[in-house]
Amino acid sequence: MTEDVLHEPPVAGDEIDTLLGSLDRQRRIFAWKCGGLDATGLRATTAASSMTLGGLLKHLALVEDDMFSQKLLGRPPAPPWDTVDFDADPEWEWRTAADDTPEHLTTLWQDAVARSRANVRQALAEGGLGPYTSSRGESPSLRRLLIDMIEEYARHAGHADLIRESVDGLVGEDQPAG
């Protein structure tokens, strides 16, 4: 990895720089779609969906920690995930996001992304594989986890596009320069 945060996937980069650049591009798009909104904006829905930008922030914070702390490094769930019974309340992060402030949701997501970046750097330094084994006896590669995370962001960036446009008309893929 040539920089802490790649701004775009390199045109002719190696595999890890390309994957990390693609993931960070998706993160930037998502952050822009959620940025600058108050609690009402983060609680807005569109069409028949109950999905909100606040729910997406909390969900993606959870997925970041699941992928790059638990599945990559085999660590136990960190707060606030460690106290949630997801079997009893599988929609917890979506449901409880409406009770959180925009600052809390943004910080939760930003902290999860920062942990993920640090964990990926650690995994790369240690060879790219962690101790996690799935219920099927499989240990996912770093490559697989990065691709899964890119797919997760790409899917939810589309949701964020629609929700944000319904809130204030913001459209586009990239934040305007300047």
C-alpha cells in the first residue's frame, strides 16, 4: 500500500493497491452522500423502504468491524456490537440508528473505517490471512474480504444515492472539486 488512503484505484497498480483504492473510493462516495445532514436528513426514507442514511452508517460500521476485525483478525466484537444479541434483534443497527445523533453515527463509522485500515495493514504485514474460520471450516483470504466489502459499499452507495437525492436533491458520483 503506497499511501494510507488511496484516492482512486491505480490504473496499473498491484492487486492490493487496486483493491484498497477501489474500497476507499466507495467509502468516499458513501461519506459524501451521508455528509452534512442533520438528524432529520439521516432519518429520511424514500419509496417503500425503511432504510435511512443513519441506518446505513451504523450498518456499514458494523460490517467494517465484522470483516476486518472479526473475520480477518479473529477478534471478538468490539463495542457497541459486543452487547447486542443479533439473534434476538437481527435489525438492531438499522432500528437503533434513529436514536443516535448525526455526530455519533458519523464517528462510529469513521472509527470503524480507521480500525479496518489499521487491521488490513497489520494483516498485510503478517501475510494476509487471519485466524478466523467460518462455520464451514473456511478461512477467507484478505482478497475475498476486500472484494466482499467493496460489493457491500457499492450496493449501499446506490441506496444512499436515492435517499440523499430525496432529502435535498444531491446527485452524482463524486463530490464537486473545490
